[in-house]
Amino acid sequence: MTLDELEQGKKGIIEDIEISGMTLQRLISLGFTPGAELSVVRKAPLLDPFDISICGSLVAVRKDEAKKIIVKEV
């Protein structure tokens, strides 16, 4: 499943990130690494962006990025 499919209030563990370049570096610096636990705090009314809680921080992630982050729901 991808991060954009994870429902609001649910938790997941990152399995893979299918992004490259500067976007990948930005996500890694924010804690988006395989094995990291995250939760979907809020999805905006138009579903973009998502508010994600990860490593003690609240991060906004665009839908096109969320579609490339593979997670396993826990």
C-alpha cells in the first residue's frame, strides 16, 4: 500500500521510497527512511497535502510524493 492510501488516524511503517533526487534527500532529512513509523494526522479536504507525524515532527507531504512511499499498516 502507498502512503496516500493510508487512512487518517492510521499508523504505518515505511517499507520503500520510490523517489529520487532532491525530493528523496528532503524526505530522508525529515525522517522518511525504511523502517520508520509514521501516522496520518490529517488529510486536507482536497486530499493534498497530507499532515504526517514522523520522528516527533509534523510534516506536510504532497499527494504525488505520498503515492511513491510504500508503507505497511500497523
